[in-house]
Amino acid sequence: MEWNQLPLGPLQTNCYILSKDNNTCLIFDPGEESEKLSSHIKKANLKPLAIILTHAHFDHIGAVDDIRDEYNIPVYIHEKEADWLLDPALNGSSKYDMIPNISGKPADTIINNEQEITIGDFTFQIYETPGHSPGSISIYMKDSGLVIAGDALFYGSIGRTDLPGGNHQQLLNSIHNKLLVLPEETIVLPGHGPATTIGQEMDTNPFLNGF
């Protein structure tokens, strides 16, 4: 499996495209710039199967409806943030003058617990990792040795918890109980910034020391 990172929008939110040899792909967190994302998909001759959202802050969902409509694919989101797709006050887009209000269509599939999901040739585990936001999830691809962590864990940092529904201790619990228990060589694909590994963050992340 191949993965590509596309930083999108003013906050350079990482959208990830995971693809198989048969050119099918999954799209994670299409935050903005739908034309740029669609251009990448077309140049690579990919066939999107679904959009999966790690959470529903505005910078992770801005291109959801454009990409969903263009490729006629379902959107997956955790139940605790399903309403955020529809409400600019919940997803935060109404708070910033530089950001247009984002009010989209409902998700097609609601995730309501930790589970294994198969979409086409992709099989992955959903972990609930709240703290940055109530419905944050991480997606673990065991066979490929990577986890898409959204805004829970970054290279040398962790997600902010001062937004509505954020909880610092809950985030630390999520990181330690769901992410740091993965094999140390697991690649972490964060919502912002460069990729890292579980081992790297265990050894050097200052926010995790002394937990």
C-alpha cells in the first residue's frame, strides 16, 4: 500500500490518500482545496472508495462534499461529531472571518464504537482517541504498519485541547492507551506537520514525559 500526504488549506491540514496496487484508494480528512485534491487523484489514476474523517473541525472537512459528490463515495465519521458537518458553530468555521462557514451534508456511515472496518481491499481498525475533540478517531492499518492519528499526536507535540469539547487529560489517556501501545516502528500520520513513529514520540515527545 502507498500513502501520500497533501497539506491543504490555510492551516496546511494533512489530507492522506492511501492506495492499493489496483488503484483503489481511501481519502482521509479532505480539508480544503478540492480541485488540488481531485487533480492529484486524477493524475495518479486512482479510484476513491470512501472518505474517512478523523474528526470534524473545519480545517479537516472543507472539501468533503465536493469530493464526495465528484466520486459518489460515502463519508465516515464518529457519531459524537456527526452533527459538526452540518453546523458551522460546532465545526468552528463560524469563528474565523477568513474561513467561509462550512455547513455540509450528513455523513453516510456513522462510527459508534471501536471496530474493524473493511472497504474494498482495505481493512483497518478504528480506535477512539478523544481529547482534542470528543469524536476524534485514529485509524490503524496493521498490515501496513501505520496509524492516521488526526490531531491527537504530532511530531514532537500533541493536539490542542482548548477548543470546545477538548480535554487535556483525556487526550493523554488516548495517546498512551491507544497509540503508544502500537509497535514502536508504526508510522504516525498526523493531521499537521511531518510523519513520525510511535517509538520516536515515546522517546522524545516532551508532552508525553512524566505522564
